[in-house]
Amino acid sequence: MDRILIRGGNRLSGTLPISGAKNAALTLMPCAILTDEPLTLRNLPRLADVDGFGHLLNQLGASTRIEGSRPDEFGRVMTIRAGQLTSAEAPYDIVRKMRASILVLGPILARAGEARVSLPGGCAIGNRPIDLHLKALEAIGAKLEMSAGYVTASAPGGRLSGGVYRFPVVSVGATENVVMAAVTASGPTRIENAAREPEIVDLCRCLVAMGAQIQGIGTETLEIEGVSELHGATYSVMPDRIEAGSYACAAAITGGDVTLTNIGTDEMGATLAALREAGVEVETARNTIRVAAPNKLRPLNITTAPFPGFATDMQAQFMAMLCKAEGASVLTETIFENRYMHVPELARMGADIQVRGRTAVVQGVDRLVGAPVMATDLRASMSLIIAGLVADGETQVSRIYHLDRGYERLEEKLSAVGADIERVGDG
Ligand SMILES: CC(=O)N[C@H]1[C@@H](OP(=O)(O)OP(=O)(O)OC[C@H]2O[C@@H](n3ccc(=O)[nH]c3=O)[C@H](O)[C@@H]2O)O[C@H](CO)[C@@H](O)[C@@H]1O
Ligand SMILES: C=C(OP(=O)(O)O)C(=O)O
């Protein structure tokens, strides 16, 4: 299996392009199920999860065609055409590998009037329940049954009715599922306490480009007027705010000065505020963000929260960065109960981190030391890369298939700004 080798100590500097967002791509791709016309997605990142989602769409009977994929280019253009669905089932083997697969439930149900999707179960970062996806779909007219690890959903008379649902807690995935299901319902839908993540704004904008009628985009109340059918569209995936934040942490820990390109600043508020508080100089222009590290990073007090709060997907990367801050930082994870799997691995590199329940206290250290490490999830793996960039000697990160799910050509982007990093195979 491939590993990544990093020899720490290089200061990062230069320009680093940001790819399309994984978490937007994986909610835009299922929109193609809602129409028999083609949906063309631009700026789609080259990621294992995007390929996996394409495979799932193929299983449902949709075709996927990739254009403009010169190997030296970042991003791709994919045209998905679901002329006819030949299956309404997302099987266990695909769903268990890629949690975003649950996002086909709403669109298949809306299009075919029935859907059968495997329950995702938990994963390395904690329990990943879908009860809110199901309650929201029920509120707009779905009938649900659970058996043998699958949820079977149907729309009486072949079409969902629409309805009102108030989320008891903010859920990104459940908001996405119910929005996609509601756009072609026979009546109106009102979703209260909806998630406001920028990826949901991207989803709504794509659906509007396909003919959906949605009011309140970007707010916690979404009002959807069902339309009889959607049409095809061409849509560009938003830039990846989590990838951008990850590279900002990488630049900051190395004492570097890096300009991130192809990234908007509106969706990065909490991350940029935290970087500034840590003493990082952040300069924003239209589509670029320059981050310049201070001599010494200041410690932070961070609590993860739904948008516009500090993203759970940035917690591990900030934790790695704060290992080199002057003093003690406190991080509190409120979204997932088990998202500290990187702590023991960072500790093997010399980090001083104490976890009590949902809170981690990170005491800055003078020195991190390279070691063989591995992580059990995507952002945890990125935190080890960030630590490796300043660790003395060599860090060897294994199980890098996690990184390939969410970072397009990571080692290429980091080498281009001066990191000593390479991917090696076993052979
Ligand atoms: C609000 C939030 O930060 N969501 C994150 C979550 O989205 P993802 O869509 O995976 O998870 P949700 O936003 O749905 O989960 C938010 C919270 O609601 C709970 N829950 C969720 C669904 C459900 O049916 N029942 C239920 O109880 C979850 O356990 C969690 O505590 O993980 C993604 C991948 O790391 C991140 O990109 C999202 O930013
Ligand atoms: C955990 C993540 O993704 P997923 O929900 O696809 O596992 C992530 O993007 O950090």
C-alpha cells in the first residue's frame, strides 16, 4: 500500500491552487438523478470519493462522462446523464465505504417514487445516524420501512407531497437529502433550522439552475415550491474551504508565506478568524488568500459548531498546528463524539495533548519528531501531514487512501510550495 514520506523542516512559500470542494461535489452529483437531461459539473476534484460516487451513479443506470482531464490539470468536467434509472438501490458495499452515498436516498425517491438504500452505520469519527434524514423525508410524504440493514422508502402515488419539518439539531446531510427530495414534490416544503453550510448554498444554487424554486438560500429556513420536473444544467463546484484551511495550517506551522488561489473568502470566516487569532497574517483578495506565519503561533480556544461556526472538518488540522503554539490551546469537538483519533498518533511524534471527553488540551512543544504514523480518517490523516512538515527527520504516513478521498494530488501541491514530500509504494 502507498505511503507518504515527509522530511520536515522546510518553510512553505509560493502559490497553491485550491480544488473544487469534495463535500459540495458529493451533494451536487446526486442532483443528476433528479432529471433525465444531462448535468455537467465543472471544477470537480479528482478524488477517490468522486470516482466512487460516479460508480454508484452508474449502478443506478446513469452514465458519467469525463472531459478535459489532462493529467497535469486540477479538476475535471463530468457530465452525468440519468436518462432512465435502471435501479433504485444503493447497496451496502458502496454505502459502507462512502458515507455520502446516503445522499442518493432523497433524489432516487423523488425521481422513481421508491428507493432502497443501505444504512451507513458508524465510522472512525463516530456514530453517523440518519434518523433525521428519515424524519425529514417522512414529513414530506415518504413512507419508510427498515429491514436487513436497508431503508426502503416510497412516495404514495409515485410523488412526494411536500410538508413542513423543523430539524431538532442542525444536520448537513439530512438538509441536503430533504432539499433534493422536495424540489419535485407536488406541494410546497418548509425546512426550519436547516444547515447553512456553503456546500448547501452550492447545492441549492445548482438545483435552481436546474429549474427548482427555492427561497431562503443560505438561511436557516428554506422554502421550496415543488416543480413538476427539473432540467439539465452546467454548474461549477465551489472551491474547497476545508482543503484551503488545511493548507493554511500547513503554511502557518512551517513559518511560511503561501497564497491560496481559486478560493472565496466568504465561506472561510471562522477558519480565517482562528488563524488571525493565532497570530497568522491573513490577506484576502477577490479569489486569493495569503497566509503569512508569525514568529511564534499563539494558542487558541476553539469549539466546533455548524456553519458559520468553526468546522469540525478543520479541528484535526488546527490541533496539529497548535502543537507548535506558545502555550496551551483548548479544543472542544461538539459534532462527533470520537473525532480525536489523531491524538495518539500526534503524541507519537512528540505532541503533548490531553483528551477529556469532548475537550482536548494541546500544550505547545518546542519540537516534533518524525515517526511512522497512520490515521483512521481523512482530516486526522491531514493533521499528521501538517505535523510531519515541521517534525525533525522523516514522517511516514500510511493508510493514505483516506487522504485520496479528500485532497487532490496533495504531495504535488505541497512539493510545489517547498515541502519535501513524496508518495512511495511498497514495491
Ligand atoms: C453540522 C456539521 O458540522 N456537520 C458536519 C458533518 O456532516 P454530516 O452530514 O455527516 O453530519 P450531520 O451534519 O448530519 O451531523 C450533525 C450532528 O447531527 C447528528 N445527526 C445527524 C444526522 C441524523 O440523522 N441524526 C443525528 O443525530 C450527528 O451525529 C452529528 O452530531 O460531517 C461532515 C463531514 O465531516 C462535515 O462536513 C459537516 O460539516
Ligand atoms: C469526514 C469527512 O467526510 P465524510 O463525511 O465523507 O466521511 C470530511 O470531509 O471531513
